[in-house]
Amino acid sequence: MTQEKQPITTNSAVPFPSTAVAAEAARDDAGIAKEDTAWTDRPEPAAGLAPITVAAPTPEPQDTAEGAPGRAPKMRADSISVFYGEKQALKDVSIQIHEDRVTAFIGPSGCGKSTFLRCFNRMNDTISGARVTGRIELDGEDINSAQMDVVHLRARVGMVFQKPNPFPKSIFENVAYGPRIHGLADKKADLEGIVEKSLKRAGLWDEVKDRLAESGTALSGGQQQRLCIARAIAVDPEVILMDEPASALDPIATAKIEELIHELRGRYAIAIVTHNMQQAARVSQRTAFFHLGELIEYGRTSDIFTNPREERTQDYITGRYG
Ligand SMILES: Nc1ncnc2c1ncn2[C@@H]1O[C@H](COP(=O)(O)OP(=O)(O)O)[C@@H](O)[C@H]1O
Ligand SMILES: [Mg+2]
């Protein structure tokens, strides 16, 4: 299969670090090529189908619902169904997410993306009437077992929501709260160190280091969202779930969140829900497309956007619905 390397084209006004993305794609391929042996060719793209182009990577095996060959997943969802009362919102979804990749969940509004994301740290437990069947593993361990401490689980699998939701406390306390309740820092200096490191990693330190005592809610929307990311990072998570983390933000703040996701990749497994296909193409290496509660297709982001297997995926990425 020959594919030309094409520049990424987007309709959005968001500044776009295309060289960074190309480098990420190369890094992704390098890592995979060493580990995987099989390679499944895809058919050539249908004529005229290239609404979103991403840097063409070298061939690698396609992830399937069963995962990537030869690699242990960070998290594995197996035959997940979710019901709200009588209504089934998610139908028998299986997927694996890996620690060195960003996985995007896309699909039209109401298709079950948020419902599915919440399964990974049992946030559906907090919704009355919600019932989850199937199995979810974190490092091979059943997260729904009686032995699993759900507070600890949510520290290991952190979450960032669509609307920034800082506590009505100081910037410092927003980040220090989690490490303190999880007993991660005995001494004041240790706690200060964690706060600084987390704010630096979230790309917010320089903007707030002289105003740590001010309220987190006084920050701009984009800063608040980075504060929420710092808060998730502070408890040393292994996985970060993001549910449309930039959809309430302006284009500049959105670009900062996207850059941050690039920087965090490799350190944490990241799963991001987005209804913005350009964003999925920019930030992720794997994309899962959902429609009406079903997982329609899961694969390399470049394949999903340039050479999908399923007609429903093609219809969605070409804007036929959604
Ligand atoms: N708390 C809830 N109670 C009842 N139905 C819900 C609830 N949350 C979501 N749903 C329904 O489940 C389906 C999937 O919703 P959701 O996961 O929020 O989709 P998405 O995030 O893809 O927009 C929708 O039909 C929605 O109305
Ligand atoms: Mg949603």
C-alpha cells in the first residue's frame, strides 16, 4: 500500500503543531514496529474520500477489539453494556487502551461516548438507575470486584470533565487536596513539591505560581481546565479520562489543552471523548467510532479518518450525520 505523506488539513482556526504530530506518529510507529509482527492491509481508500488527512505513518498491524498483537493493555473493556433503567445506552462494547497512546472516542451526540468513558473508573456507579454489565480490567484486575477500592481506583484512573469544575478553594488546595487525602505527602514541603510538579506538568505553573492562594474559580476557563488536569495528575494516576475537555473553551485555550495532551502522552494512558473530529485527528493515535450505543470501528486514527472499513464510519467522517 502506498500512501503519500500529506499535510494535515483542518478547517478550524486552532493553531496546529503539525510537526509535533508527525514526530508523535513516527514515535508511535517506531514503538509498534518493534513489537508487532503481523500486518493487515486495508483496502485502498474510496475515491474522493479524504475529508481529514493525517500524516501517513508506516504500516503497522491494526488494533482489533482484542487489542494490539503482543502488548498487554493498560485497560481492557470486555462486552460492556450499560442500561439506564430499561433503556440500553451501550451495547456489548469491547476495547483495549494502551499506556503509550491517546485513544479518542468519537461519534454523534447521544451515542454513548460519555457513558462508556465513565465505565473505566466506575463513575456510572454514581448515577442512580445506571447498570453496567461486562468486565473492565486495569492491569488485568477486575475494577468491579469487591476487593477494588473505588476511591483508590478513581485516583489511578482520573477524570477531567467537559465543564471545568475546580473546587471553590485556593489554586494550591485544588491540587493538594487529593495527595493529602490519599496520604501521598507527610510533610508540607512534600505537598508543595507535588503541587508545583503537577501544575508544571499541566502547563499552568508559570501563570499561577505567584497567586497560589487565590481561588481556583477566579481563573479563566482554559486555566481552570488545566487546574483540573493538574488536580488529576497530583494523585499520580495511570490513566486519565477526558470527556470533551476543550468543548467549553475558546480556540486558544483549546490549542493549549491539545498541546498538553501531546506532552502527557507516554506518561499516562489517555482516553478522550470528543465530538470534534479534527481534534481526534490531532491528538489521538487510536480512534473508536460509536453509533447508537455500538462500537462500529476501532483502529489507528489515520486509518479511521482516511480509510475506514465501515460505511457508517465513512458517513460520519464525511459529515453525513452527527
Ligand atoms: N443519567 C442518565 N440517565 C438516563 N439516560 C442517560 C443518562 N446519561 C445518558 N443517558 C442516555 O444514554 C445515551 C448515551 O448518552 P451519552 O453517553 O451521554 O452520549 P454521548 O456522550 O455520546 O453524547 C443517550 O441516549 C442519553 O440520553
Ligand atoms: Mg458526552
